[in-house]
Amino acid sequence: MYQEERLLKILEYLKEHQTMSVVDICTQFEVSRDTARRDIVRLVQEGVVIRTHGGLSLPELKQEILSYKDRLIDESESKQRIGTIGAKLIQDHETVILDVSTTVQFVAEQINAKHITVVTHSIDNVGILSNRDDLQIYILGGYLNVKDRALYGPSIITKLSEIRADKAFIGAVAIRADGLYYSYEEDARVKREMAGRSDQVIVVADHTKFNGKSFHRLDFEFVDIIITNREIPIEIREVLDQKNITVIECREEIDEVQKNDE
């Protein structure tokens, strides 16, 4: 069992039992104490657990990390508006990288451009686009993370290094004044490689991401456009203006005014 899969199972155990000891990890996963300690260190670094004497536990008052399906439902109307705007930026015959993100999934659903090549490691993006015969899908292979519905592993980075794309659509766990943030180091590395292999990087994120916190950072220097559904906090907007990052806001009140004018 690879570490990423084991960490997910540890978190599932913690949700039910609240605490887990080094001995529990060793026994359940048949690993050494050194491996169990490395798992604990990784989870502590990610900010999802706290270390205790002899093991780890869930932090008090810690907001539970939502599953992929739960995140898909959360703010779905806002994400659909963002996805519609994002999809309109894709032109015929382009090569487009689609990240694993519930908001990016809404981009995939709205794509009208033809004869494009889509690069992704999201099994949901593949499912959405697989019924179209006017595009090609290149799947970044690896091990399946069932909870996040994504493929992962070192081969993802290797395959991305061989690709050149016109556009990359990526999500974010949090957006702060100094960059984009992600919960897992491997996830941040994949985003960085996607951005580095694309001529234009488009971040799609609803307003809740601008109040969040996470651990691993991706600098704004990789970003060209941010699409969101509400006005961005002024301290972040000032940084984006300084870096010449285009912000597209598809706010609800704008949609309502347009409906009333029709």
C-alpha cells in the first residue's frame, strides 16, 4: 500500500475513533514504527491532525475535509457559472489541461470547442468528455485515489513534463495574498507542473476559497486568469493587479440584472 492510500485510511479511522496510536498504524497496515511515524509527520505537516503522546488525533473544532462528492454539491450553482465562463475561453483545436477539481469539472461539462485535446488525471472529467467523438482525451495514469476520484503518483509529473498545452484550468483549496494553497505536497507539485507546461493558466475558484487556509503554496507567478463568483478581498485584489493577473467575476447579482432586463 502506498503512503497516500494509507494516509486516507488513517483519516477515515480517525473520523470514527478520534485518536490512533503508532501501534494501531503498525498493526492495521503491517508497517514498521518508522513508517508509522513518517505517516504521522506527513499528516501533521498537512495540518489535518495533531500529534499526541504515542500517536495522533483530530484537532478540536477542526473543519472536516469534505469528500469530492460533497465538495461538488457545495456552492454548485456558483461553480456552474464559473465553469461556463471558463469553458468559453477554450478555442477549437487547442490542447487543454484539466485539473482534478470540482469547479474544473464544471468547466469540462460546458466545453463547446471542437477538435481539442484534453489532458487530465480526473476520472470524472474523462467520464464527462468520453461520449464526444470530436476530441481526444489523454489520461495521466497512476494509482487511483477513490476519495478524490483522481489518479496520482510520480508518473503524473513525468507525463506532464512531456506535454505542451495551450491552457490549463486548475483549482485551489485556498487563495491568499501570497498565492494558491493546497492540502497535499504532491497535489501542489502536480499543479506547478501543469502551470509550467501551459501557455495560459486559468484558476477557477468560488468565493469560499478566499477565506480558506492550507499548507502547500503555489506562487501567483504561474497564474494568468482567475475566475470567481464574487468580489475578491481587497488585499488579494491589489496583489493580483500588481502581477497583471486578470480577474473575471461572474457574480450572482449580475446574472439577476441581466434576467430582469430581458
